[in-house]
Amino acid sequence: MAHVSIPSYWKTLPQRYCLIGMKCKNCGTINFPAREICISCKRKSEFAPEKLSGRGKIYSYTIIAAGSAPPEFSEQEKLAGSFPVAIILLEEGLKIVAQITDYEPEDLKIEAEVEAVFRKLYEEDKVIRYGLKFRPVKKRKSLSCEVPNWSKTNL
Amino acid sequence: MSIGILGYGVYIPRYRIGKAEYVKAWGQFAAAGIEEKAVPGFDEDSVTMAVEASMNALNHAKVDASKLNAIYFASTSSPYAEKLVSSTIAMALKAPSQVSVADFTSSTMAGTSALLMSLDFVASGRGNFALVVASDCPHADPSDFLEHPLGAGAAAFVVGEGTPMATIEDSGSATIEALGERFRKKGEKSIETLGIPAYTETIIVNTVKSSVKALLDKMGRKPSDFNFVVLPQFDGRLPSRIARKTGFEETQFIPSMIVTQVGDAGAASPLIGLAKVLDEAKPGQKVLTTSYGAGAGSDAVSIDVNEEIIKRKVAVPSTKDYLSDKKYIDYIHYLKIRKMI
Amino acid sequence: MQKVAIIGVGQTRFGNLIDKKAEELFAEAFLEALNDVDKGIDISEIQEVYIGNSGVGGGQLGNFSSLMTDYLGLTGASALRIENACASSGFAMRAAVLAVSSGVCDVALAGGEEKMNDTPRNRLRYWLGISGDMEWERLSGMTFAGVFALMAIRHMHEYGTKREHLAMVSVKNHKNGAYNPKAHLQRETTLERVLASPMIAYPLTLFDCCPISDGASATIVCRADLAKKYTDTPVYVAGHGASTDRLSVFQRNDVTSISSSVIAAKRAYKMASVKPEDIDVAEVHDCFTIAEIIAYEDLGFCPKGKGGKLLEEGQTEIGGKIPVNPSGGLKSKGHPVGATGTGQIYEIANQLRGSVEKKNRQVSDAEIGLTHNTGGSGGTTVVHILKR
């Protein structure tokens, strides 16, 4: 049974835990996920880490029906049934794919504003794999402004 | 420049289960004074809750994670019995690699232990900024009444040098060897109790009374010198019982009560209660935060609120915001996502 | 460069063929292709063998081609297993055509085979996911249907395509497949039934997804100038083209189009010196209903975004302007992953020769046909243009 090995998963933790994109020093394109050859200028480049804000909008989505998810998510399916997965267009202009969590059915629409949250993705061989999901941005009742985004913490 | 609380934040999961669901299932809700409690989602645990509370705290304090020198995590429900989850939190916050980390576990006193430790860390000069996050979702067997009040939540504090919104003046502590009132043997998933409520309550009251007395004696203060007191809130009635025996009034502890809506959030409860108080506190007011950990121990921490508290009302969700963001679930759903069936 | 002709084609029934081993299936298709060479051919004339197989379920993953040549009595030929997910045998065909074009051989065999139904359903989920982005899409819980669902939702948002349009693809292809004795599913269906069937990945229902099939197909190709030695009805490979796209759908600039299809088709049209409107019949890759609608646009059968309209107007029915998937497509004919590509060649060759078994599936006067075979969510695509 193939799977993403721990060393492979570990290599991507900066992306999975804290949305670090790699900015190409040649052309300025943010490569996410990280790669050797810049996707834009197609040259082996040097990259500078850049933390993405975690804010974005739903670009497209689907709801994966319970019973069909990849094997890593069979536990989740049992607990929580079918779940939405979306392509999110991040503020920085690039796209990411992730589950949507803490949502109501009406939150699933294109252009809906979402923000990254740190959650459990799945467990394999008793090791918990954490990563990012996205949840709908909500206006807080007591404040006139929205929940602050990630980027303010770790510039 | 002084050392104290530069900022804080909480996280309470949005899912709630109400008293009525338990009554339907069990004929009663054995959680005195609790209306409803918070439930972590299927993809949440004490680590994920800690990350969000920590981000709120760092935002509130306007301290970048790259400045942290220590990260302390406190919980009785870490997903690992052995693995540093403060490391996971450090990575998620993108703290620098060279930080001091520690996981405080084993009792619901862990939150205040970690808070005091972070103060000592900065005061000793070993570092400038420390993050302490208490995050908990205690677990018991669903057929045990002990399970009924158990909830979930997290609170984080950034302690460091600067213009703090609140300063930690002093603390008192106490310990009593106590057997069987709340415990979880190694390898067990659920907390247990010998089931002698009067015995349990006596121990809690005596231990807290002792730590409070230690502090008051040290500081030459009376209970009425404090505007607010955060008391152990394992259920909704306990704080008033402890208050009566320690000389505090309802007006002092009511503002810190979160258990009625969140349930027993273990090691996080004292710190969430403190956060709720600080959300409303005015400069010059004094807060006494107490904790209790089974086995047993208690901390009593005296906190002075400074001028800075007014200036720092930045765009971070308050305790009230999290308390009012709720989605109710039924008992079956609860059992499923808490992996009890 | 030599021109290439198809001199024989064969295909097994596609379906749940539990009692046949992989090599038996391929042998069946091969023997039919051999038999289809109406003036006869000696097996020893086949010098190059290319068999598409994506390895679902494991099995003979190493030296698969040697297992096949052994079973077929082709030991001694140069043989290769080709894997490009669902486009494996389309690319096997391409390899065979290139081998003959290059002059390195006169006759080559291309084909494909897949057994999917002897893998337990829960393990099958894993195998269905290996052709996509393993790290990011899969670990976000994405499934193969889910990736196409994302394309559908976006297509619906940008162009007003409706769930009903998706269902129409299914209805049309089931209608065609009902008259294909080799189809996996030979039963017509209705729009209502498709819309009401269980959701797999919103908005795609069970009836928007192709079935899990076993099967094999084979094509024998040779130098065009030698074709008449073997058959009076050769079908010529007028053009071909292939391309790749970003593996992960979320990395693509436009998720309502599969750029590997667009580029592969452009290359094929150029080589064949034809335009999309010259195509008389096509077999396109409808692994999911949305994929067929997107294919109409990618292949230039209609402007971008107008795929739903083309369908609504009935233009892609048999008898319409551009009949698509007269075999029933992947939706009804079935999709044994490795065998689909040369299965499409089988259908188009028969359409161009006028030798389709059931006459109500026969497109009349088809001169130029097109096959469109895509791997996974579009990571690879190969297009062939055939002429009679």
C-alpha cells in the first residue's frame, strides 16, 4: 500500500503547518509546493521562504461522498461522513487544495472567503499527521472587524 | 520595562452539546450548573486548539513568533503520552528552532504551573519572550457520570519584557497527598474517580484554601483586596462552594465562570477564566487566579491589571466571541466525534 | 517518415470478467485483431509490441510485456509495457505508430489490458488514486471523481453548464452502449435517473462516473504502403499528437480545460492537415460526464464554454454534426484503464470501415475519425486522427 512516507511528509511541514511558499529569486513567482525548478521561469533557482497569509477564496469545491475517500481518510469518514474539499485561491494569487472544515452548507460557494486553520488531517501507524484546512471567515459579533489573518503573527 | 503578560488569546471549539441531550440519553446531566459544553471537532485536539489560541495571543501581544524563547504547553489530554507537542506548536507558529519547549501534563494545575514557569524563565534572564498555552479536552468513559461535565478549550499567554497589560505579582502554592479523587493510570484513556464526592470536594477546597492562604499571607492581602478571582470550575457549583470557604464573594468569581458554557476544560480552565476576566478588567484592578490539580496541588497567582490593557484591544476574537460562536450537535454525533463509539 | 495504417483490430467485452486472467484477456483481443486482418498475417511478422497497462491491483508489474509476448507466442519481438494511467494504450498506439513511422519495423502491435474487478473495493480506492497528485490532492481527501467534480463546479460557475448537461452525456452514451455487445453496461437510462443517483463527489453522481471494468484491446499497424497486402480496408493514421499538463488540477491556470488535450489535438490536426469541423466521428475520454463536455471544447468541436449547448442541440448524437462516443464511451462501454485507448481505435476503425456490428450505431459515411485518450485528470493526453 503506497502512502506518503513520514520523511516525505516531514519535508513538506513548512508548507503543511505554516504555508511557507518559496519565492523564486529570479522571477519572483511564489512556488507552492516547493520545487527545485521554478514553475514560472523554468530555471533551477534560489528560493526565499515567504509565509503566505492563509486568507483566500473558494475557487472550486466538491463534496466527497462517504465511502469513497482515499484510505487515509476512512477514519474521518466513519466519524464525520462526507466532507468538502476545495481549491482555494489564496490572496497571493496561487492556488492550494485543502478540506473545508467548521462550515455550514451555505458556506460552500465560489468566492466565499476562507482562512487557514491548523487541524488533524489523519493518523497513520499511530503518528498523527497535522496540516491545514480552511474554514469560512466569519464576522465576529463583538468586534466590527474580522478574525485576523495568520500573517500578522509571523512576518 | 517590566515583565508580565504582553497579550493573550483563547480558543473554544464551535461545537456544543446541551444538557437536554444528556438527559435524553441518561435521564440526567450529572454536571451541576452546566447548561452546555464545548466539543472539539473530529479534526481537532488539544494541539490544534493550542495553535489557534497561541496565534491569537501573539497577535494580541503584537509579538512575532520569531521572538519567542520558550514555548510551554499544558494539558491533561495531549494526544501523545510521550512526544513533545510543544514542538508541533512551535513549528506551526514558525517559532525559531532554538527555543526552550516543555509539555506540562498530569494534572489540571498544569496551566498555572506553565504560566509561573514562563514568568520565572523571563525573570531569570534566560529569555525575553515565552508563550504558555493550556489546551485541554479531558476524556472519560461515556457510561461514567464523570464524563458529563467534561468540555474543551484553550488559552495562551505571551509573557515577556515590555509594557505588559498585566503583571504577575506573586504566587502561593500548596500540595496535599490525595488518593483517588481524579486520576488516570498510565495507559488508560479515561479519567476516573473513586466516586466519593464529599471526599473529592474536601480535598479540592482544602488545597485551594491552602494555596490562597500562602499567597495572602505572603502579600499581606485579604480576599476582598481582589476585584476578581478565578476558582477551579470542574462544574458550575464548585466555585461558590470554594468561595464560601475561602472568603470570596459571588461578584468576584462570577465574571470568570466559563464552565457553564464550555464545561470542564481541564488545565485550560483557569487560564480561559483569566482571559475572560482580562477582557473586561480595568487598569488598577487585581485578579487572583487559582488552579487545582488532582493528586493534589494548587496555585494561587496574583495578577495586577495595568494601563496597557486599554490600548491593546486589537482585532483578536475575545472569549465572548468564541463563547457565542456555536453549533449544537446531538449525543450520537458527540459520541462519534469523541471516538466513544 | 513512413505513413502508418491499421490492418486489424480486436477487443474483448468490457465488464466484470472475473474468470479471465490478464493474459487470457489480452490474448482474446489479440486473436480477434489477428483474425481481423482479412488477407491474413503471420504472427512472426509482428516485430514491436506495445501494451498499455496501468498495473491496477499489482500483479505482474515488472516485465509485464514479457509475460504477454510469452502467452501470445510473440517471444522474440521487442516489447514494452506503457503506463500513462488511463491513456496507457492510447500511448501504446502512439509508440507503435512511431516505431513503424521511423522505419525500424514494418508491423507492430499496440494494445492494452486491465483487470480492476479482482481487487477488493477498499484497496481499489488506493489504486484509483495513484494517477493523481499523491501528496497534495490525495492528502486533502481528494478522489479521482473529486478532481473532475472540481472541474465541473468551475465549469458550471464560469459557463452556466448545468447538472442536466452532465446527465445528458450519460443518457446519450448509455443509449449508444445499449447497442454495443461489447459494452460493460448495455442499458439505456434517463435524465431523471442520472440526477437522482447517489452522489459520489458533488455534483457527480454514480451515473456521471464510468464503471470499474476489466478488458483488453489490440490493434495491428503496418507501413501504409504495405497495408493492401493484408487487407482491402486499411484505416490510415493521418495524424497524432500528445502532450502533458500539470499533474495536480489545482496547479492549473484554468480548471475548465485540460491543456494536454488542447495541445495534443492541435498537433494531431496539424499533422493530418484537418480541422475540427472535418471530423466525422470521435471517441473521447468521458471517464466522467464533465470530461466529455470539456473534451468537446478542448478538441475544438465547439467554442469554449459551449459544450453544454452542443450537447443540448443533439449534435454529438449519432446522426448529429459530430457524433461522439458511438461505442457508448467510457461511461457505458466501460473503462479498463489500460485498455481504453486502443478500444477507442477499435471503434473508430470499425466506424470508418462501416463494419460496426449493430447498424444503428454505425455513423454513415464516416471518413475521418478522432480518438482522444487522457490519463488521470489530464496529466497526459494522446489524440489520433484516422482516415479511411
